[in-house]
Amino acid sequence: MTEKMRTGQNRKAVYIVAALCALIFLGGIGGMIWNLTRSHGRQVEILQDGKILYTLDLAQAGDQTFTVTYGGRSNEIEIRDHQIRVKAADCPDQICVHMDWLEAAPIVCLPNRLSIQYADGESASGLDAVAN
């Protein structure tokens, strides 16, 4: 085999590997975009101290506002146009209010131990993970 043939084969192999890497990279980017933009289920859970207070279907819920209290403090929750958010809160940092409408990440109010998240069809067990 001549040196010219080996160089041509090596170059061809490099192009094939580069094309495969590019396809894998683009597939990963596409998968992340799809996961972030896909419509979540319309079922949401409102939890306090890991216990489900309410399970709501946003597709069927009418516009409303209600209050959830904890230790003398409260969160005012608003459902409007089939979306949900914490409209007002007694907590000092107001992070839950600034999170605005529920999207992919849950809305969390740590001082009032409240979270609003999309339901995954399974009841919450209160465990995030199990370690040995």
C-alpha cells in the first residue's frame, strides 16, 4: 500500500468521525430544545412540607385566586388563562413571586415550605432520592 493511499484513507476516516460527532451533538441540542419547549401535562400539584394540598387540572380550572397559609404566613396563588403562579407572598425574599408563571421548573417558596409543580402521574412520596 502506498503512502498516498494511506493518507487518503486516514483523511476519509477523520471526516466520518467528525460527521458522526456533529450528528450526535446536533441530536443532543435538538433533544434539549424539544424537552424544554414541549407542553407539559396540565395537571399541577401544590405541595406543602412534601404533602399534596391540591391537584389541579389547569385545562379545566377557571380563573381564580386562593390563599395557602403556613405558620402565620401566606401565599396567594393565582390561576389565570390556564396558567398558575404565586401572585403574592408573606415571605421575605419574594423569590416565588418573581418566578412568575409555572413553566418547566417548579415554583418554590422555602420560608413557607410551598411548591407548585407539574404532576408526573405518580403521587409524591416526599423522597427525592434513596442512598445506601
